[in-house]
Amino acid sequence: MQPQDLEKLVTWKMPFGKHQGKLLADLPGNYLNWFAREGFPEGEIGRLLQLMQEIDHNGLKGMLAPLRAGGRLTVQPKPVP
């Protein structure tokens, strides 16, 4: 996962299916779990859906709130020992 992936979850819309047009971060858990059972699509959309399913499954949707509010992610480099 790249930090930019979290930003994509709150800006990219579902391109197909029952929830077409809905932000990836707003997809319902049961829909994401269906993909987990049946298989995620190929490519970047599948990777992002899998990430969103993990976030939802682990109750971490709240970490996307600052990004929804227009915040940006800042990645701090790890200190070298």
C-alpha cells in the first residue's frame, strides 16, 4: 500500500456495478465482503477495493476522515538507526 492509495479511496468512484458512482470509501461492507469471497477485479481498482475491504473489516474507516476533510497525507521518513 502506498499513502496515495488512501487518498484514492476518498476520491475515486466505483466504476461499475450496483454501487457505480459511489466513492470507494463509501461502499458498504457487505459489498466489499462479497468481493473478498468471490474475487476482486484485476488491476488497480481491485487492489483498492481489497484495501477498502481490509479497512472496513478492521473498523478503521475513521482514519479516512482527515482525507475526506481535504487533508493531505504526510509521510515521515523512518529514522535510520
